[in-house]
Amino acid sequence: MRKNSFYDSGKGTFLIKGRGIPKGCQICLKGAKTVLFLNGLCQNPDHCYWYCPISEERKNKSLMFANEIQINTKEEILDEINNTNALGMGITGGDPLFTPNIKSTLEIIRFIRHKMGKKFHIHLYSNGVNFDENLAIDLANSGLDEIRFNPSRSNWNVIKLALKKGMQVGAEVPLIPQNKYLNELEQFIIYLDKIGADFLNINEFEYSVSNSAQLKDRGYDLKNGTIASVENSKEMAFELIERMAPKVSIKIHFCTIIAKDYWQLSKRYYRRAKKIRKPYESISPEGLLIYSQIEGPLDKLHELKEEILKNANLKSHHLEIDTAGLKLSVEASLNDDIIQLVDKKGLKFYILETTPFREEKYKQITEKSPINVFWEDFGLNEDRKSQD
């Protein structure tokens, strides 16, 4: 391969120069894709059931999620799309094309296409077990833009049935660091290129709570310094792509676990945070909400709120009291008048960082620091001393 023809996108993914990546991936890396987990129902085919990373809470269960939110209706999918200002949707599972799921999958695609318009991008993942040409036509007619297969060796031929139906067609598979699998993957790349498929996405092989026992039993180790990367998966992916790129013209895109866990999630969090943030909340680069919180008896918090409004030149919409405490901006934690009022009433003052959700069952406090610890961590104590 020519020097620098295989390069880092800067977002934890790698691609061959001049060939690009699927549109669905472009939108994912912006955090602008709503991930619709249709349900955990699947045929559990031999070639992939053993490494499936889906949690036990979802696997083989009839539960639907849009991103992190459990939902029940098409309208709730639309709500989540709007809450994150999404530009597209990826449908996964289980298998959205498992026979009991096909009707729901087609209905959802038609509904979202009608509501969001032609520019909204929809892609779908399938193992291809139930795929046939009639289903390919139905999917294309419903408004599906892109389909990604992870078929068994004996079922590669189903990919051809999706071609020339008006959809982008490709495959998405893990890089399992095992020689027999690598040899088969080389042949798969040649096959995809020969039939005129649009792309191949290769994912770093992933350790999860649900698949760890299977992976350990088969001799796959967790890479040192990581929480989910299988050892040698990334290195073997690079070697494979460098070896195969001169032989084929298909787009080949390698996606690391960092890309999925950081770029896709944090960017999606950021989009949600911008949509739901309150006047007293700031947004971190990771898309988390940051604010101050004063805790103590409710009557004292209401008294404090009134005194702050009177003495600290803040407007009422910059403060909020709920069962957790009195919330206000991080900047307010540096206001000497407010600090003196808090101290006088014997209340506790914290800086909180939370995931960008309003529902308590989804909202997580990722960090909670006493105000003096926060000042110290960011060198604000010295600033305050110099001001004094």
C-alpha cells in the first residue's frame, strides 16, 4: 500500500484514503444518529451468538430502546430523535429482520421516513438469516437508505439480493484475532468487492459483561489498559486492511471501541445537552451537564434562594429547587456573597456533573465534588486568595 493511504480519521476510526466511509458512519461520528434497539429477539446463529455483546437485560427480550431510553411506541422514537437533533437513525437488535420483527421494522422505517423526510438517513443491521429479495424490495420501498450484513459464510449470497434496490449495501463484522477467521475475512472482502457491495465496516472485537465467559473460554484476552478491547484485534485489522487495500476497490472502514464509546456517545450526549440544558447548567466537552448544588433542609434552601435573589444579582430562572437541593450555575459558586450566605446557614455546597437526562432512571451523577475540593482541583483557591 502507498504510504499514508490508510489513515486515522481523528475520531478513533481508520479508512483508506480516497474511498471514504458510509454515510451512516459519518453521521454516527457526529453523534447525530439515534440508535434504535428494536428488541433483543434474534435467531442466535452459530457464527455470532457467542460473541454478542448485548447485555443480559436486553438479550432475547422484547424491550425497545431509542439510545438509552426505553420506549414502547413509534412516537417515542420521534421524541428521542428530536431530543438529540438527530440527522439519522440506525436500527439494530437482536435482528430487526428476524421473522417476528419484520412487520414492526418496516412500519417504523415508513413512519420515521414520513415524519423526518428524505434527508433523514436510516440504516439497519442484520445477520441476513431471513433475508430474501422480496424483503429487500420492501425495505427499499419503506425508505431504508443503507443495510449492513454480518452473515455466516454459507449465507454470503444474500447480500447480492439487496443490490440495485436503491439502498447502500455493505457488511459490518468484528475483527476476531484468529487465523482461520482472518483467512475467511480476506475471502469475504474479495467477495464483497466482486459483487459490487459499497463498503465493509470492521469493528474492534469487544469484551462485554455478557460475552466475557465465552471469549475467555476461547482464549481471547482483554488488552492491557483497556476495559473492552480484545488483544490483537486492532493490530490485526491494520495488517489486514494494508494487505487487502491494493487488491480491492471497496470502502473499508475500521472502527475502534474508543470511537463507539467516546465519539459516538459523547457527541450524542452533547447534542442532547444543548437541547435540554437549563440556564444554570454548563456543558462539558463530553456532553455532560455541570452545575452547583446547595443541600440542606428545604425551608433553609427556600430562604437562601430568596436572599440570593435579593443580594447576589441573579435572576429567578438561574436558580431551581428540587428534592436534591438548590441548583445554580458553577460561576455562582465563586460569588462571595453566595458563599457567605451558604456558610451562615450551615448548608453543603457541591459541584455536580451528570449525564444529560431529566428522567431519574437515566440520569447518572458522574462526579460530585465539595466546593472546596472543586476550587482546589481547578486552582481556583489561589484565584480567590489573590482577589481577597
